[in-house]
Amino acid sequence: MDTKELVARMSLEEKASLLSGADFWHTKAVERLGIRPVMVSDGPHGLRKQDDKADHLGVNESIKAVCFPAACASTASFDRSLVRQIGEAIGEECRHEQVAINLGPAINIKRSPLCGRNFEYMSEDPYLAGEMAADMIRGIQSKNIGTSVKHFAANDQEHRRMSSDSVVDERTLREIYLPAFEAAAKKGKAWTFMCSYNSLNGTYVNENKWLLTDVLRGEWGFDGYVMSDWGAVSDRVKGVKAGMDLEMPGSGGVNDAEIVKAVREGRLDEKDVDLCVERILIVNQRYLDHADPETTPWDREADHELAGKLAADCMVLLKNEGNILPLKDGEKIAIIGEFAKKPRFQGGGSSHINCFRVTGLLDAVADKAGITYAQGYTAGSEETDEALQAEAVAAARAADKVIVVAGLPDSFESEGYDRSHMRMPANQNALIEAVTAANPHTVILLYNGSPVEMPWADRVQGIIEGYLAGQNVGAANRAVLWGEVNPSGRLPETFPMRLEDTPCWLSYGGEGNTAVYSEGIFVGYRYYGKKRMPVRFPFGYGLSYTSFEYGNLMLSSGSIRDTDTLKVSVDVTNTGSVAGKEVVQLYVSDRESEEVFRPVRELKGFEKISLAPGETKTVSFVLDKRSFAYWSTAVHGWHVETGVFDVQICRNAEEVILSAPVTVESTEILPLTVTEKTIMMDIEKYPAKAAVVRQAVKTAMGTIGADAEKSGAAGEAITEDMGEAMMKYMPLRSLISFSGGQVTHETLAELIDKMNRVK
């Protein structure tokens, strides 16, 4: 039966009922019309399916499943194929467990290291987040399982998340906080979106027609349905008007009745209700048409192995002084830290997976000789246990090399609240200081979902950022530490020296319920680069056990129009002695922007390649208008300013390897509406407009020059160059003052009218 015909056969009450969940995890059925319910379950780095008892934050137990690397780790791979593999595995698990929609990926921007949910967000960079999200979506949906991209939009803090108003200017919203969602809609073709709790510029997102309908559907072509975050609905009737289709969880019929009442009273058009119902039915049927008739088992063991294999490619080698890594068999290795035995590999809250197995580092190296272990600290405490620390120091002193497994405990970062600082637990920092004093040949292996301060960074020889790498983290750690896998991860976020250095330090969290994004577009590396501020480790940073050289950077043209595409290629050679993977990063830098402030450079392309020793590969990119554009509030669209741009191949956001210029010509002239307040500098950019007012300007300049001629002192006070400079900044209304009466209010109005009639 056609969907519209099906909806036409429903009563208003039946239609309203379909716009809310039957319980925490299921949509509703209409048995008389054969409409079946479907189940949604939490993701995004595994399946958290709850059956008998339902809750949102993970208090009740869910089925045994597999935890893959969280987004903080998987994005560090800079590998689209890797996140697609994770998506395919999750999609297969959902299919076996009759779950129609996996709630993820989560792609909000890492605006501050303090956000408690950063572990399941992807990056501080919208391009990287969007590209990785699109492939994860493709992976999940290749199994005919839907995704729900969250949390749309500007949900970048947990503090007051259900009541805060994210105040974001138009350009910042378009350049930083919306592009990843745009990629999820356009490239990923996500089945559903999940709207966030917060308000955006004064309007709750679940009631924001501009966001949910005008932008998401009208501009981006999204054809799925929007569901609420759990409990995010404020005014259900406004939500239906805005395009928020499915309320989760259900309100026990309370809001369904409000919808019916609003239609009966003429406050809500029933056509809006019909449209919401149609979207829900169409998407759910995509799943039902391919659903397994009953639950079937899946190969959890295979997924466990896959989780470990993929996690190894997510590890980021941050420091390797004296080539302390990789470790060698036969060396006496002291492994220190409770996380080595009981690893922290995922975050807390709604994404928490009930793992069927966990492999820590000690489990993974049980077959290796020469390993000693000391607990060193208690993960749930900040207090130093002198006995544990003394034991760790003794173990370190007796070893050739030391691996300290440290990081953030569950209580430090979780859904529901933000961190209050960027420090690691005091007992772990104290342990590292004591251990390095006993044995400087120390490597720190970090488990954390967001940047931490590293007061000990200069005193250790090695640092590996392991992030939250999933339930088989131990196998991944072993592979990288002993060189079975060459580390190839790169930081998807900047690690600042200290919290006070972060772009939003002064305003993060907001005042009361108002969170002003006062740093604008200068988030992450865009800020640090513009300020030339030293950081601990820059965005895109990561080392390898081999070395790579770049050459032969080629552009398809030295000059293009903004309607053209530019092809870029570069050769990469593995000049070391072992095989490895390299992340080729392409940034674009606007040499001189007169129209708006721009970052030093922005990521516009990346590719991960594998190279054998001595092997060379050519990596190619295609850049288009968006690669050079900024969001113009004058035209409310993407605009390229004519000028020279540098196409840069970089090791990270701070280190340029190769650079080549390209001149980009804009095919669009930004509109200028002239008023009495418009200054001459702005008018001069429009020759036709400038010609209209030129004689009046000459008259005014002559008046100023006449005063200069009468007095030598005056001539020194106002030189010709100074006069011209002054005129550049003078608003048109000043012509009345300086033209000696030749320009009146009436004649100025006529001039302005003429200027506004020419381009």
C-alpha cells in the first residue's frame, strides 16, 4: 500500500500516536493497518540493546555485545575505510538483534577539552568529523540498518545541556558547527537525525523550523525523519510544525493528545502531522523490508578480534625519544598502572557497552617473558597510595624500560556533566614523576577521551595516546608497543599546554543558561595557529616507526575560477626500513583576506596510505569552491574572495612540508547597499558606485586641501596622503560637513539612490 494512502486511512488519534515512542526503545504499531513497530538502540561504537528493563543512561544491563574504539580513537585513525568497517560490524550486530536504527554517530564539535562527552565526538575540525561520519554511516546502513546522527546541533557541552541556549553567530554556525551534519546528510545519506536538548539562538532545537526543515531538508536534501534526544521535547505542537517527527521516549500519550487537540482547535495543520507520519513509516519500512524474521547469533569472537586490529591503527605515537619504541623481546619491561589490568576503554552514559569480553594489556602480554607488573595507583582515587607507588618505583628501577598505563577514570569524563579541569588524577601524575626519577626510560600509555595536561612530558621518553580504544585494547597496545603494528594515528584535536590556553576558556559553560560561542570560528587549531600559540601537540600530529618524504606537489592549474575544480597530487615515499601508514594532510591557506578574518590554514583533504620500505605512491585530491570559501553573511552562502591561496601538504596543522600557490577568481560580487554610514573604502571596491560619488569626494578633498594651503603648519598637520587616508574611512554623511555646502542632505540622498541602482 502507498504510504500516503496508508496515512489517509488513519484516524487523527492513530497518526498522533505514531509520533511518539511506545516505550524507551520502540516505535508504536497500528495493528489494524499492519503497521509494525521497530526498535532503536544506543551506539555509536557498539550495540547497547536493552530488553526487559529500559533506561537511557545505562543503569540497567544490556545484552552482551562488542565495544569498538570510541569516536575519539577511531577518528584518530584518519582512515575512512576503518570507520566504515566499524560501521559494517555494528550494522551486522543490529541486524542480528533486530534493531532498526543505531543511535549514532555523534559528531558535535570538540569545542573545549572539558566537554564530558568528547570521548564519543569525533574532532575539533568539521571537515574531518564530516568525512569520518559519512563513512561510518555508510558502513552501518550498508546492512539496511539506519543511523541517527546526533546531537543536532551545537550541543557541545554537557553542563546544563537540557536548558542551555547555544548562542552562535551565522558564520560560525555554518563554518564550524553544521558542516559535519551536512556531510552526514549529503554524503552519508543518514536515515534519521536526532535533535539535541539545547536551544539554538533562543529557540529549542526540537522547535527550530529553520534548522530542522529549512536547512536540514530544504538545503541538504535530507529525506529521513528527526527524532528527539530522550526527553528533549518541550512544546510538542511547535515540534511538529518545525519538522521534529518522533518524540522519544513516549510521554504515555500526553503529548499525543496535545497534537490531536491542536489540530481540532485549528492551531496545527493536520497536513504537518501527516508529513511526520509519512517520513517515519517510509524510513522504518526500509528496515522492515530486509529484517531477519528472528534473532540470530553473531560471531562476537570475530568482532572482538576486529576491534583490536582496528584499534591498533588508532594509536597515536606522540613522543619516541631515543627510539625507545618499539620494545624488543628479551628486554625487562615493567608495566605499571591499574589500567593495564583493568583498562578504561569506553566512556560512561548512554553509549556504555556491556562487553562480552575485555582484553587488557596484561592479558595480551601474558605469553611474553621479562614482564613485571605493579599497580601503582588506584584508579578511582586521587590520593597517592605510598605502598603502591613504592612498589612501582622498585619495579621501574629493576627494569630496562617502563610502560606506565595512565589516563582518566570514569568519574572524570562522562555523559551528563563536564570536566572541571584538564588534569589527570593527582596520584597518577605523582606516580609518573616518581617512576621517571627511578628510570628515565619510561613510556606513558594514555587512556582518555579528551586532552589532558602533561606536566611530565619533557621527562619521559615515549608517549602514546591510546584514547578509549574498545574492549580489545590490550591486543592493540601490544601490537604497537612491540612493533607488530607501526603506529599511524594522528590527533583529531589539539592538545594545549593548559586549559587556560583554550579558545573558549573565558566563556565555556556559559552564564546561567546562556552559552555564547564568543571565540567564533577560531576553534581548536584555527585559534592556536592564528595566535601563534605553542601547544603540547598540534592537530594532525603523530609519529611513526618509519620515515616519509614528500615531493612533486602538482596543481592542475595555477589559476582557476571559483566554479572550477583544482586537482592536486603529491608523491609520498617510505624512506625508512619498516612498512608503515602515512596520513597525507592537505590544508588551504588564504594569503590575504580583506573581507573577513580567516584562520592561517584549514584542513580540506586527507588520505591514509600504506607504504612498504622504499615504496612511493601518488596521492590525489580534488578541491572545489568550498575548499576556498568562507560563509558570507552578506549573501548567506559560501563565497570565495578573489586572491592567492596556498595549497599546503602538511604533517600536522603546524608543519608545512610542501606548498604551491593558486589564484582563485570569484564569480560573485558581494552586494553592497549604500547608506549614509557607508565609508568610501567600501565603495571603492565597486567602480560603478564609486564613479557616481567621485565628484563629491573631490570637492570635499579640495576643501580639506584648501585649509592645508593656507598654513604651513596646517599643511604639515594634514598632508595629501593623510587627507586621502582620512577620506577612506569617512562615511558618506561626512561629505555634508566637508564639501562647503555643495553636498546637502537632499543631494546626498540622490547620490546614494544612484549608487544603489548600479552594481
